[in-house]
Amino acid sequence: MQEAERAAAQAYIRLLAATRAALADPADGPLYMPLLASPIQEADEALHSAGLAGNEGRFFALVRELLPSLTGSDR
């Protein structure tokens, strides 16, 4: 995995964690949604920098390498 690809996968994982935290309490979700703008921008920029925009298959394979639990095999 190249460094730019790793950065893109890590940015997505951070975005996923931030989104889960923001939506953990549906009543407070609207308060926290604006806080996702920065992680979304970071993930988008990293995706483009790695040349993975439009190549979701490769991108999610990289994410699974870093976070195997996203495959659902542990559920």
C-alpha cells in the first residue's frame, strides 16, 4: 500500500468514526453534523491525491486492510 493510499484509507476511517459519534444520539445528531465538514474534506482530498476517486473497489480493499472488522466477518 502506497503512502497516499494509506492516508486516504485512514482519512475515511476517521470520517467513519466521526460520523458514528455524531449519529450516536439521533436527538443530538443535527448539532454535530457541521463538525463532519472537516473530516469529509480531508477524506475527499486524500482520495483524490491517491488517485482513488472513481476506484471504489480498490479504495475499500485498502480500508479493509487497515480495518478488517469492516468486512463484517466478526459479526
